[in-house]
Amino acid sequence: MTNPFPGTQPNDSTAPQTGPNLTESKRLSILLVNYNGMSHLAPCLDSIRCFAPPGTQVVLEDNASTDGSVESAENEYPWLQVIRSNRNLGFAGGNNLAGKRAEGRFILLLNTDTLLLQPIAPVVEWLESHSTYGALTINMIDGDHVPRACTGRFPSAVRLALLRLMLVSPREYGSEMAYDVDWVQGSFVLMRADLWRALNGLDETYFMYAEDVDLCKRVWGAGFKCAYLPKWQYLHWGGFTHSRFPDQVLGLATYVEHHMAGLERVACRAVLFGGCLIRASAYGIIGFLCRRKIDRIKAIASWRAFEALVDCRT
């Protein structure tokens, strides 16, 4: 593979050259969920081959792809263990299905639109040696080599009113090896396999968005902490599009129902409903007055999010 970051080369003493070999060790299992991921899957697997520890098990769950990506991966990476679903199970369902095949003492949830940039054995070793932590992530870089927020604070009424308040910018961290965080983004989540099983994996009532926040909430509830290790990096190509805003809102609404009660739940529901209406109205007016397409797109996405909230309440 072409390394997008010169200077982050695989460690020849640890990086498998012909694909991970499970018989060497059962320390780490990497779980991948694929849905028509032809453009990203091969580079992701190449990076795993370069930077995963020897003995890493790699399990790919395919959500009924039609682009030939899973067939290509099976041919090119014989060490890959493939599970096929006849329907799209979503991120949570796909990872849970893959997790049933996992044999490692640690599980890494890794998006297929990511690249490992450095050997991750030290990251696994850090979690193994810090028994009070149940899950962690590392520094996320985007395609322009810019660090992006991949950790955050748990939802509250105020944070749901302004969603970016849920995120913690990488600039807020200093030079320490590790930081305690509320939650870590699902594109790279390393956790203890026994804890994963005790928590029954991801909650499948989430199809997309907020299942990582929910998982970390349950990690904390089980008596463990979540960590962010900024020294190590990975690249995540993915990005948010406004068409996914309704899914994001529904995920947060599900979180509110699962983890909040009383006045806090009422306040958060009101913020989600009211916020979608205000966004739809405001962007609709701005889009009409300024003739800007992006504002009309945001207005439509906000209205659809409101409709989705109404539908799930009825």
C-alpha cells in the first residue's frame, strides 16, 4: 500500500508480511463491517496487514454488498474470515455478528474507510496493562492530514441543542499519554473482549449513529473507563453528509430513551423536536432569501429528522 504519511512505517519485527496468522496468538481480533465498500476496503486491509500485530484475527461481516467488494477481498486476502449477511444489518448488527467469531482477548472495531498508520501493538499493550480501562481510541486524522474530533461528552439537553458541544476538539488535549473521555468514536474502538461479551456488544436498536456513545456509556456503567491516546494515529476518510442528519437525530433520540429519565428525558426530547423544527424553518427561510442550495438541503434534512422523530413516537 502507499503510505499517506511518510515516517510512519511498519515495524518489520511486528508487522505481518503475508497476512495475520491466528495460530501465533489470539490476542487481538479486528472486526470490519462492509457495505459496498469497494473503494476503501482493500487499502484498509493492506494497512491491517502492515500494522496489525502478528496473530491478529480479522473478521469481515458483509451487509449484502452488490459491488463485488467482498468477493475481491476474499480472493486477495486469504487470511480474512468472511461472514455474509443476506441483508443490511447496519453497523451495530454487523459488528455483533462478526464479534461472535472473535477469538482474541481484545476486540478492535474498525471502519472499512480507515487506514492504520502505525503499528497498533503498543495500543493493545496499553489497554492490557491498564485494568481500569475498558475501551479506547486513538488520534483520528482526516484525508487532509488534519486531526479531527473522535471523542466527546455524553449528551445533555444543552449539548443536544448545539451538537458540536458533544465533541471534544483534539486541540483541547495536551501531551499526556492518555486522557479519560466520556465516549470514543466507533470508527476505531479497542476494548476488552470479555467486556464486549458481558455488554452483549453494540445495541442493535441503533442502526447508525450514537451506538458508540451508548456502548461507552455502558462501559462506564460496568465500572470501567474510556481513554483517548493521542500519540497514535489512524486515518478516517469518512465524513458527515446532511442526508444522514435524520439518522443522527434518531440515534440520539434512542440514547435519550435508553439512558435518561424524568425531567432530563423530557427536556432532551423537547430539544430534539424543537431543534429540528427551528433548523428546518431557519434554513428554509435563509435558503429562500439567499438562494443557496446548501441551506435548502439542510432545511429538508432537518424536516425529515423531525418527521422521523414523530414516526418513532407513534
